[in-house]
Amino acid sequence: MKLIEAKDLKKIYGNDGVDTVALDGISLEIDRGEFVAIMGPSGSGKSTLLHILGMLDKHTSGTYQFNGKSMDQYSEEEIAKVRNKEIGFVFQAFNLLPRTTVLENVELPLIYSDVPEEEWQDKANAAVEAVGLSSRIHHESAQLSGGEKQRVAIARALVNDPEIIFADEPTGNLDSKSGRALMEIISKLNQMGKTIVLITHEEDIAAYAKRVIHMRDGKIEKDLIRK
């Protein structure tokens, strides 16, 4: 079943009377359970596309349906709820609170959810265990290595059991060994049924995905399914 359906998406940024086309007629569908990598040079539009698919930004024209419902039909409040419950985000910069424990960082999305407070710790514990970091759960994030911080970020993305995880250059700040370990975790999540959409510059990272989309100048240049 289709989780994402985008048709002729365009995104135009206006600045001082000058229009910049970031997306130029993107059409794609992503099924539940897919693992998709999006590649392309800087300025190709891949991060803009991820932000629109993840409802962090709005398209200028075209149509976008998430879970069978057009984004135009969502209120701002509904968009916030969908982002919190159905979408998980992992960014290159980790975005953790430095003087806060792993457990507390992972619990953060639950503050804005419908999950009763007495269940927060159990759900956060389960998410931390899923990324293999239970032994560090009471450490502050400032005490962790880069690879460990990114695992915390994945646990935080998982804690509300989302439909899909968007990862924007998740290995960009990691050495190759930590990057491979992180990608093994992401691959395992996909095998467990999570839909993954990942942006990367690196061919060896994209190789973990079953489908690779190449972008250039705001357009899809190639859309390849691996056998």
C-alpha cells in the first residue's frame, strides 16, 4: 500500500524578487516498508524534498498525499500530530540536549504525544534497547561518542513507533566504522517493517537501500530498484 504519493511537486523560494526553483516537477510513490536512498549533488533538491515529504515544509504546487490523505487537507494542528506520531526524523547534527540523559532525550517526543506519562520510561527504554544503547541510558548525551549520539537520535525517532523514518545524511558526522554500525541498525529497522527514506552523498551508504533515487537540478534523474 502506498504511504507516500507525490505528483508534480514544485518548490520555489522567493528572495528579493528572485525566484529559486528547488523542486521542479517531482513525482514519486513510496510503499510501506520500502527502504529508499535519495542521492544527488548539493543543490539538487534532495533535502527540500525530504522536508516536504516529512511535512517540515510545504510545496508551492503539485499534490502530496501521506497515508492516503492530501497534505492540503491537514490543519496545522493535524500536521504537528502526524509529524510527532507517524514520522521519525534523524538529522546529521543529532539535535540532542547535551546536559540531558539518553533516557530523557528519547522521551522528548512523548511530551507532545497522547501517551500517558507513566508509560514514557518503558517506551523510551524499549527504543534505546532497539539501538543497542541500554548500557548508556543514564549518561548525558555530551558524554557520548558521535556514533552513540546518532543512535540516541534514532531511538528518539522510534519512540512513538512511527510509520516512516526520514534520515538526512545520518552518517555525515561519523567515521566509517560508526557509519556502518549505524546503517546496520537502520537496515534492521527496515527488516522489522519500518519505511526508511534516507539522504546521502555516499554510494556505500546508499547501497544499504533497496531503491536509489538520483536527483539533479530539482528533478528525479534516475529511480533504480536493486535486485
